[in-house]
Amino acid sequence: MSTAFFADALYDPATAETTRPAALLVDGGRVVAAGRRDQVHVPADAARVDAEGLTLLPGLIDCHVHLCFRGDGVVLGEMLASPFSRTLLNAVGSCRQTIEAGFTTVRDAGGTPAAVRIAVERGYFPGPRMVLAIQILSQTGGHADQRFPCGVDLLWHPAPDLPGSVVDGVEPMRKRVRELVRAGADWIKLCTSGGVLSPGDAPHHATFTLEEIQAAVQEAATQGRKVMAHAQAAAGIKNALRGGVTTIEHGIWIDDEALDLFLRDGDRALVPTLVAPVWVTRHAKAGRMPAFAAEKGLTVAADHRVSVGRAVEAGVPLAYGTDSGVGPHGSNGEELLLLQEVGMPAEDCIRSATTVAARVLGLEGTAGTLAPGAYGDLVGVPGDPLADLALLARPENVRLVAKGGEVVKGRAD
């Protein structure tokens, strides 16, 4: 049976045009028609959803989340006392919080096995559509190597359906990529620099050799996959881009040479995650962050904003991402406001979380749009999001969410 949504307005991110009053018809989980009410034929037997007072937009896309991480800080004692099964079950709440915030599609950047996607698809609990990296890969002593000086390993600990996170050398890299594809990975996630939350490395240092990066990219390509790179250091960013990586995550220190590499190939994009170091700082103030991570987070935040601002000014494609799991799930929309603060116009902020993100993830035409044939994934907010991005940024303002035409949050008649 089809479902019709009746709203005050319909906003198209691709054109930045608003249609009033609006109707949208979904059948079989896909958009059949969208536009002015007098131009959309609604069958008599269609279910009707009252979205009066709301502006409808495509469901938002977050290209960098970690659904199995709780997002309430890093307290080592709590982690030591938690079995792996609890880590997996974190995804139940994370999925619900994410979709109720209006994010109907996500790319999980590591730590979430394919079982979580299967569970959502089978209706065990509500959640967004998922593109998965499965695991985070780094060299020994890199960002995904969570061995502390005492010899204990924490975070990203291998389970039967999570291949190991530490890999060294070209041939081992090829094998690990194959293992990740076998485990259900849609993307391969590399760490080409150190990071903030890892104990034994530094964000401004590059990791993995160019040859190791190229091996991952080549092996992924043979299986129709692309590669994303946690890359904060300038050298790590450039090594990743030269090695054929498609998306750079974080990009804290992007220099002029890196900007040129981004723009040389239209297939590349930056996923800035400006909100991630903000949440590290908040957790540190609340006493929920190790001293080593708190110190690193404080030192990178200002440079991060400057770097992303330069990328915006240069015209680098920005695909929306938050690193939720570092911060709380459901707060994904805060990134919109931070992007606007570094110089991105409101319409481009929304595009980063819709049309641009969909193109980067290979979902163009099906996600990030409400054109005929697209998924019936939508959000409704009470007003004009171009005039006030907080309407999308704050989950309490997201009054309606539907996935495949089925209402997840809000009221269906």
C-alpha cells in the first residue's frame, strides 16, 4: 500500500528550491511523486501522514559513525569491566537515536559487524540504512592499535566477525582487505596518521607506507570497494590521496599540496567531523576521557577548524560526517552548525548531508533526494532550515522521520 505525506513545504537540496504546499507519495518503499499538492495524484486507498506545519527534506546521511561505541567518553575502568557482547548491544540504542535525529543512512567507520545491519533490516530494532567498514586498520603502534604499555588491548578488539585491526606490510594488507570483504565490508578503513583517542601515536605523524595504502586500494577495487582514511597529519592526508583513497576523514592539517590533490580528482571528498574534538573536550571536562586523549583533543581543535575552512574556500567536496560514537549518537546534527561557522553556506551544509554524501557513498539517486525512484526516507522540521539550520541540527526539532515511507518518528494517521 502507498503512503502520502502532506506538508507545508518540500525542500530540494540539489536545487535549494522550496515547493509549497507539498505532497509526497511513497509506494513499495520508493518515492513515486513529490511536488505541489495539486500536481501529485494520491490514490484513494493510500495511507495519509499529516505533516502540516513541517518542511520535508530527504533523510540525512552521516558518512562517519561508530554505532557500537557509546559516545559518552572513554573511561578505561568501565571498558575493562565490559564484555564484548555489551559493546555489540550498544548499537541498539545508537541506531534508534541516530534515525530519530533524522539520519536515515550512515556509513559506519569501523567496529560494527554486519550482524547489526542484518538485525535492522530484519526489523529487530529501528535504525538507519548502513554502509559498513566493519573494522579499522592501522599499523602496529597506529591509531587502531589499542595495546597499552601494560599489555592490555582495549577498543576494536577482534571478535569472530571483526577481523583484526593491526596489519603491517603489503601482502598482509591484501589478505586483511579480503578478510574484511568476506566479513561484509562495503568500504575499507585505513589509518594513515595517528589520532586522538589512541594511546601510542600522535595525530601529526603519518602511518602506513604509500605501498601499503596502494595495496589496500588496489585490493579493494578488485572487489568493487573504495577506501576511506583516518588522516589527520598533512603527510598522512597526502599519502592517502596519492595512494588512491576516496575520502579523507578529519583532515586536521590540510596544506596547499593536499588541496591540490583533492581537486585534481573529482572523486575525492573530505569528511571533516568538526564535532569530534569538541566532544573529546566536553568528555574531558566531565572527567570521562584519559589524560593523553584530552591533551591531544585540545591541541587539534583550532587547527581543525582552520583546515576545514580552507577546504571550504578552495571548493573541496565535503561529505557530512560526525564521528558519532566519540560523541553521543543522536547529536549528529551539531556538525551542520560547525560547518556553517567555518564558512559553508546553509544550502551547502544541507547538501553535504544529502546529495554530496549520497554521491560519495555510491547512493546517488536513491538517498539524499526525494526524486521519483529514491528511497522514501524523509525528515520533517517546523520551519525553513535554510533560515535556521538548528531546525535540523537539534533532534528535538526533527518532528517527523520516515524510512522507506514508514514513519519512524512522528504521527501517522
